[in-house]
Amino acid sequence: MATDDIEKLLNAGIQAAKAGNKAEARRLLEQVLERDDNNENAWMWFASIVDTPRERRICLENVLEINPNNERARQALEKLKPNAITDNVPRTPPPSEPVRSAPPPRPSATARPLPPRPGMSGLRPPRRRRRITSPLFLIGIAGAVALIVLGLLLLAGTAPSAPAPITDTAATQVAQGPTVRPTLTPNAVFVTVAPPETVLPTWTPPPTVTPRPTMTPTATLPPLNSYSLIFVGEGRGRRDPTIYTSDGTGGNEKLIVTGDPPAFDVAWSSKGKIAYTTIENSKEQIAVANEDGSAATIITKLQGEHARMAAWSPDGSRLAFVSNEPGNDEIYIVNADGSGLTRITENKVPDRDPAWSPDGNTLVYASDYTGKKSFQLFALDLRTKKTTQLTSAQNDSYSPAWSPDGKYIAFISTRDGLPNLYVMDADGQHVRLLTVGNTKATYRDPAWSPDGKYILYASNKGGDIFNLFVMTPDGMNVQQLSDQRSNTYGARFRPK
């Protein structure tokens, strides 16, 4: 099945799980896992809808086989203490949900069992296996018993003390003697049956699997007040959006751009400058100022209605931004002093959200380049001009943000129906959902801390108002930074 089809099934299953329709979610996620046994997200969501702790443990262990660095799965697994009495007792489902057997994992050529957990010496954790329905399971047991009985009869029938006479005239003659046994002429394939007392060989763990690189250690996190933030705030007694700074906890908030005219889409450069969108002669333009908001200068004179989403190059010498100067949203690059304006994209579909790679050689941006009326992420190599598509999920993917080491890209996507925060490898592989558990919240504006320890974002998960939050790149250690009664968003860390 095509990747897009699997993605659609996965998203439908997630939506069903979020809606509480476990039976439908199970059906859809089973289809995903039948086609892609290494789908980390599918196993993670399956763990939330299965009926017993044992089944949940299997799902979580499968997640860790696929991605040993999934801390959420590891923590959930640690909470599931083994209980021989209750592990196989399903929870009572609501009347609309019939009790179904858990979908045991399917075998995979790359699947490896985890080593025994501490305190469980000698026990082997469940491995991914094919789905076995109850009737087939009973038939399998009956068949095994029959084979054992047949094996014992064969062993008894071939004992030297009671040789069976050879009555088949076509059989080969056997020489008589005390140690000679009759030759059997089988008309079916022999099945070797181990005697009941035979001990099965002890399972030997395979060589240690080399885990994927850890994205962000969570053991020793720097204090948030060691960072500085810049962001856009509404309200606060002012008519238009304005620009503020604060420390990394959201404290010590300070107004730096008054918001008359409006000021938004702010970015902080490594040279101690800021860039933002302002209004001049009823048109949006890009302005550059000192980091305290002083000495502001408008560096563009565009005739389009808007110029926004400014992003500094890593060396602080250039800005990428979006303008509809040609009648369609396209991406431009301009020097920090306003010189060297260059159009980077040229097509008939909108482009938005440029983000520089840490080495300054690549721009990732969102575009409806495929013409499917949905934004996907693309990488443009500024040296070769080669464009590579990174995402292809249904609905939109946008607002990319590179990690400081260039290995990962955080972004927002509506692939599961609502704008959620995801992270993927820089080549578009291994997409991971970070924001789980709130089916009504919207997430926006991801940004990495300069050391890669945190991802900053805005969300309305506490109500209708957007406020600022941080989490570690594994989706853990979520903290709310602002608690305003008006929208706060578009936050960025101060670069090193």
C-alpha cells in the first residue's frame, strides 16, 4: 500500500481514538500495522485503546523496539507493573463497544525482542506476532496435542522389543537380527516431536541494537530563566499587536516595539538585531531594529499587500521572507540593510514560512507546489537550486523550525485533523507526534532553544487564548510560560 494510504489510515485511526470510538480505531490501526509493522505512531496509539495491561505492554514494548528513545513509551511501560491475575482481564467496555481480542503484533524481519526488564529474570517480553483468533488458537493446540500423541505412538511402534510384521509385499525386505527395526514407508511428511521432558533452548538476546541518536537529553535540563524570549502580544491595553521580550520563564515581560502601527512576525538575529513586519502606507513591509527596539528602519519598499514571516540567516546578514509582490505569495531574500532583494521561488501556488538550516545552505518552506490544495514542506538547496519534498501527508504541514544541530525539523501539521506539533529527521523521515492528549487545542509557531534542549510554541489548550509553552524534543517536560488574557504567540529564543 502506498505511504499516503497508510498515512490516511493512521490519521483516521487517531481521530477515532481521540473521539473515543475504540472499535473503529482498532480496526483502522490494525490495517496500518498489517501494512507497516514498524509504524511507531500506530503502536503508540494502539496502546491507548487495547483492553488489558498485558496488551498495552506488548504495544509499548513494540514502540521501544522501533525507537528505543521514545521516553513516553518507556515511562508508560514502567507504570505497567506485571500482575499475573489482572493482566489478562479486559476492562469492561461501554455497551457500544464489543469486547475484542487484542491484535497481537505481527512478526517483522527487523523485530528484535527487548532484554528482560529488571526483576523479571528468566521471563521473555512478548514479541510482535501475527494476529491469532481464538478458534485458530484452539485448533492449533488440538493439532499440537495430536502430533505429540502421534509421535509417542510412532516411538512406541518402533520399539525393538515388539517389531511389527511386514505385510506389504512391495516393501523392502529387512534382514533379521536383534538390532534391526522395520523400515516404515510413510505416505506423508514426518513431523519430529520433542519428548515431553525435553527442555526448550534458552533464548539468547541478539546483539545490542544501536539506538537512534538521542534528540535531547532530559536528565539535566538548563533552567528556563537562563534564556531570553521575544514574542508578539495582543491586548495589554493596546489596540494592535506589539512586540515584547521576557526571560525564558515568561517573567520580566518588557515592551520594546509599541505597536503603533502594528508589529508582528518578529525574529531575533545572531548579531543582536530584530526584524519584524510593520505597516507603511497601508502595506506591510519588513523593518530591522536593535534588539531593544531602537533605531528601527524599514528595509523593503514592496508594492504587494503584505511582507511577513521574516527569518534571519544563521550569520545574521540576510533575511528570508514572504511577499505577494508578484500577485502570489513567494519567498524572497534580502540583505539586512535592504540591498540585494532576490526572489527565490517562482510558481503559481503560494509559498510561506521560510526557515534557514544552521549552515545557511538550505531553506525549508511550506508550499502547495503539488497543487493538491494543501501545504507540504520542501527543502531548497540555495547552492544547487534543487528542491526536495519532505512531507506528503494529507492536509497541511507548515511552520518548519530547524534544530540547532541541523538533524531535526519541528513543524505544525493538520494531518490528524487539528494543528499539532511534530518533529522529523531533516530528510523528512521518522515523523513523530509530540502533542498528544488534547483533542481541541491548536498549536503554532515552534522554535528551538539555541542549545536544542527545548521547543517553544504557542497553544490555546488552556482555553480560547494562545499562550506560550515549552517542552523537550521528546514531547516531555511541558511547561506553560505565559498566562495572559489576550493572545501571546510567535515567540523566539534569543540566539547565542
